[in-house]
Amino acid sequence: MTPVRRRGPVDRAPFSPSFAIALAIAAIAAATVAWTAGAADATPVPPPAVYDFAQAVANVEFLRAAMLAAAPRKGLTLPATAGATWYGQITRRLESDLPGARTDHFVPFVVEYVDGVAARAWCDADLDGDLTDQPPVTLARHPLSAGARSFLVTSRWTARDGARSVPVEATWRVVLEEAPRSGEPRQPLYRLQAVFAMTGRVTIDGASHQAFLFDGDGDGLYGRGLGDGLYVDLDDDRAIDVDPMGDEFVPFAVPAVLGSQAYEITGLDPEGRSMAMRALGPAPPRPAAPAIGAAAPEVAFTASDGREVRLSGRRG
């Protein structure tokens, strides 16, 4: 399946890095507090609906970022290159990385550019710290840009679901954009796509829509962690933006609005084979966006260290 410029069970648009996702989830949680507090007095909600998902080629593009001028980690054994050398890394975490959203087990790669186009690339897919113990990856022309190249990476590891060990296999496509000849930024950009995703259909406002589960923290399992959630193609245009603040996303951790209803995820298979979702009733009206130049609306949440954080407290 040819990747498209936007994403979803088809393709996606770029989304913010992990820190921005954490803030987005905190904002979602804060925004739902008032709604959930009043829900207890409302009409009893119906039982959750259970949906099945299966792995399919999806080409879910979840990141667009600038290449790095230096290796992302110390101690890497690097190949000899003749052209301009730039570095990138693929989002992947083990259980030990999750509490602090660390990047210790991100998969590094290095790219040699000649005349602004990727000529050779190496990837530490086995995470042994050596990018020279395997031949360069095979670069392919990307169909959406004459100067872009891409390569595939498959990584296997063991994730932990409580006391259970779960074998994980993930395949990513790395798209290497052509380096700019002038202007800023001068460094080339790259995009990451998850070739496979757990896809299915869910019913929203009485209509069936295609959907996929998203492993936002990159640990190989689906849970209530950083950025994990459900994306739904509400307008059936086969294009979903991977944006945790978007209208087509429900995080697994907190309730959110899809269409005219608020929903919460009540059950989830860590391997993504099934999910239970309950409609909580009509969503409250959204406030109008603040005018440009006006004060931002108040946002408050409890930080991971127990501190109460308020946006107004950051003024100045």
C-alpha cells in the first residue's frame, strides 16, 4: 500500500514530540473533569460496545522531524561516510523507559547525503550500538517526492504485560526528505511511518467508521500510557491526522469527545485485538476559541510529582 501524505488507516500528518503529547493529555484530562463530575447525576449510561481489531498495512505516519547533526547517543560505532552525515532515531521503548518517557532504546540511524539526496543509510536495528555490523539499508525512491528516499526497518523485542512476556515485532518506514539547498532549517527532515496497525471499525453516532489503535509511547503494547489511543475516521475521507488534540482521537487514559458524544475506553487488549468503548452521553458544548491577543483560558492539572499546576501561575 502506497503511503499517503496524511495518515490513518491510510496515512497521517505530523504530530508533536512526546513532551507536547504529555501536555496535550494533561489538557484533555483537565477539560473533562467538569463533564465527568456531573455525569454521575445523569441518566445511566449504556454498557460498553466491544470491537475487534486485526493487523493490516496502514502506513501510519506519526512523526516529521529534523535530522540531527550529531549521533543521538554516545558510544555508537559509526560507519565511514564521504558525504554530509545526519542522524535520526525511531521511537521504541522498553518497560524500563516508560516512567520517565526515556529514549534509551530508540533505534538510531545515520544517513549520508550527496547533493542533498540520501545516498546511503545504516540503522542499528538490533540495538547493539554498532551501525557497521550490517550492510547499509536498501533505499527506495519515495513516490510522493522525486528527491525523497525511504527504507524499511523491522525490530523485535519482548514487552511485559504484568507478569506475562509478549513478543513484539514492529516495522517502520523511514522517509528521508531531500535536504534544502538554501534557507532555514538547513538540516534535512525525516518522517516515520508504522507500516502495520491494528485496524477495525467502530460505531459513532450510529454510523460505522474505520479506526486504528495507536501505540503512542512506542512500547509495542496498547495501554493507558503516554499518547496511546484510538483514532477514528469520522468524516470517512480515509485521512486521519495523528494529533492527540484532534477531533478524531480518544486517548485510552481519559474520556474524550467523538462527534456529538463523549466516550471512554473501558477495556483493552494490550496486543490490540479488542477494545471496549462506552458512550457517556451528549458532549458539552465547546467554548469559543479565544481571540488572538486575548488571555488564554485557565487550565489546571496535577503534575506527576503531585504539584497543582495552573496556567495562570505561569504568567510573566
